[in-house]
Amino acid sequence: MDRFLKNCVYYGASRIGELPFVRARLAARAVIILFHEIQLDCRSELMTGTSVSLFDFSLNWLQREGWSIVSLDECLERLASNDRSRRYAVLTFDDGYRDNVSVALPILERRHAPFMVYVPTGAPTRSMQSWWLGLRKLFRSRDKVTIDALGRRFHCADFRSKMLALEEVIRWVHQDYRHAALLAPTFKQNDISLPALNEEYFLDERELGILARHPLVSIGGHTTSHAALPTLDKFLARAELVDNRGYLENLIQLPVRHLAYPYGDWGHREENLTNEAGFQTAVTTQQGRLNDNKVNRFALPRIGVYSRSGFMARMSGIIEAVQLLR
Ligand SMILES: [Zn+2]
């Protein structure tokens, strides 16, 4: 859907969701919020993260609407004990970006807001095939980009065409994650180093060790290589989970009990493997809120924050309600 039209739909839905009788009908008890990067300059990063103003807006909105920000453990405990006295929001950040510490942490400290950071082993060890960072750098730094594997040549001299081209190639990778490996020659030709981008954008081992000791922080798993688990055979998928948990526990010397599926991609097999690997919960990128204690702990939905109106519409439950009616 066109970006403008989508925002109009979200705006309409968010206003309907504010009506008292709609709010009462669609009330939820808990929600897990999904963030990646919290960027000081979204434009220079081709609008791929959450701006500080949108981050602040979402936190102010939660506070104003009576959502207490709690850790994932506390949220699940309260759901299990059927505590209906408050509504709970859990803040989660995927991948372990540096700006989670340099930008988000001071804001969260001022609010005494606990949060979870899901870390793939390949980020701090700099071995991750972070193709999305490579593509962003490619389109930021070049006005003409040829992606041979896709059979496309992009002329992208201005901000809007760069953004659209980046979105198109990202969509192509999401269609089939084997496409990611086909980008390697393009990165090589354009002198783009994924280990260098990992170094630039992701927290290192020392920084993660310090972050894990922060009283507001929990560290969760996100697999070893950030592979889409359903694309792997059972043994590789299991190793991605077990090895990542072992690596993180050894690094931070604390138990790691929670997981985020890379790309939010999972099925029943992944739920069982995650359980067997010793994790107690797993979050997806399926949009939704938690309504009662009968949640599937290995397929917890989250709400992503991409725009003010989209966030409010999703938080109101109106988008979920419409999807259920379909
Ligand atoms: Zn991720």
C-alpha cells in the first residue's frame, strides 16, 4: 500500500480506537513493543529506524494511557497471576545496536523503564551477514546502483529514490533469504565491508557485558547468525539456538531465558526447538497484544513502532480486530 494511504488508514483507525466504547471492547492487558535502531538522524539512515521524537512519543503515549513499563519476566508473572489492576508494556530492542545504549538508554533511565535487548552472536563477534546494513550503505553512498542478482539498475540521486530502491531490494531479500548471499559480489564491487558495518553499528562484547549489568536491562537470544530458522534443517536450527544461548551466558555470566526469532520467522518446529534449547519465551514480529494468560509463550506477538498513527492504531487493537474479521 502507498505510504501516504497507509498513514491515512492508520490515522482513521487510531481515531476510531480512541472512542470510549471501542476502547472498552478492544482493551488488552499487556503489550510487547518492538524497536531496532533509535536514530538521531533518520534521514541519513534512509528512514530505517525509529527517530528519537517517535521513540519519545511512544513512551509518553504509554504513560498517558496508563500502561506501566515492566520487564518481560514481570509482565508474564502478572499475566499468569491474572493481575488485572494495571496494563503492562514491555520494551524490546532487536539486534544489539550501539544507539540502544548511546541514544535510548539515557531516555529509558530518566523514565526508570526496564527493557530487553535481543542479541545475535554474529553482531558482537562481527561475523554476521548484516545485508540490510550493506544495502543501506550502498544506496546512501551511490547514485547509481546495479544489483546483478536481482537484474536491476537503480538511478537514485535523491533521498526519495534511494529510500524506494532500498525498500525494493529489502523486500526481494525477505521473499527468499537465500537472496541475501547473492548480494556479496555487489558489496565487494562497491567496497562495502559487512564486518566493518557490524563494528560501526553493533555493540561489542565488552559493551554488552557492561550493559547486561545495568539494573534496567535484560539480554535475550537472537540466534548465532541471524538466520531465518525455518529455512534451516532441524540440526542447524537447534545449533543456532543452543550456541547463541551458550555464547551469551558465557559472555554476560547471567542466565539467558528469552529469544526473538530472526525476522520474526517461526513455526511449530521452532517453538519446540526453542523450548528444548532452554529458553522460556520467544517473541515474533506478528503484530498483536496480549489479552490473557493463555498466551503461547513461544509465539508472543509484538507491536512495531514505525509511525505515530500506526503505533496508536495498533495499540488500540482496531487493526487486530479488523484482521480477525477478514
Ligand atoms: Zn533481528
